[in-house]
Amino acid sequence: MQVYGIVGRKNSGKTHLVTRLVRAAVARGLAVSTIKHAHHGFDVDQPGKDSWLHREAGATEVLVASASRWALLHEHRGASEPTLADLLARLGPCDLVLVEGFKRDPHPKLEVYRASCGQPPLGAGDAQVEAVATDEPAALQPGVPVLALDDTEAVLDFILSRAPDATTRR
């Protein structure tokens, strides 16, 4: 399993790029998983539904399963937020894991940058940022490869070149 991060400022287009990369990698026959970091509380089940009621009653984990999918909800109940390594250990086998967020963790990353966000790039302070995907290359300082943000195939090629084991099927 190869791990590659997609980082960037808020509203830079990280999620849009990740979804395009997943589609492109799956079209190439790769099994892809994703991990998304949220900086705030979130809920994936709906208030009043059985799984929500189980969690609200105090269950630490609730597993919901159907013929189409299963999902495991885990409440920290005061425990520390899990590390990226903890989360990766919970994933099933795959060729490539795209990690959105976790910008402070030590894994290879590509930064999504839009000058229109009004903030400087993150990459200058992170040696793990190996390239920048942007719609405004003139706004960047030299030093890392610059890729066109809208060229999904080129961005995926770059990621796979940095994570060569991902192209080898399990």
C-alpha cells in the first residue's frame, strides 16, 4: 500500500482533485482508498436512525452493514484523535491511499495551490511537499515541480512515479 498526501489551504480544490485522481486511478485498474482529515466534528449517520441511536446510547463502535456496503463508526469517547498510522492500519488492502489533509504528518505530499485563496503556499515549510498542482504557476517560487491543476492524468502520473509500488497490483 502506497500512501500519498494531497494538502493545501481551505477552498484550494483538494477534494475536487482527490475525487478526480480516484476516478483516474480506478480507470487504470488500481484499487484506491482515501483518508480525509476533518478539523471539526462531523457526522456520517442521520439523527434518529438506528446507528445514530446506538452511538448516542454510548456505543464506542457501531458497524452498519448491507448488501452494498458496510461502515464502522468509532466514537473516541475522550480518547486522543488517532494518528494517520492508526487509520492506515484499519484500511483493507489496496494499491494506493490518497490522504487529504494530515499536512503535518511525514508522508510524501502534493500541494494544491490557488493564489485566489489569498494565502502563501504551504510547501515552503514542508520538505515532504514534492510538487505543487496549481492554476497559477507564475505565483509560485521555484524549487518544486509545478503541475497544471486541471491535468488530472499528469498529476496522477507524478504521484505514481513517486509511489511506484502502487502500480503493481496486489
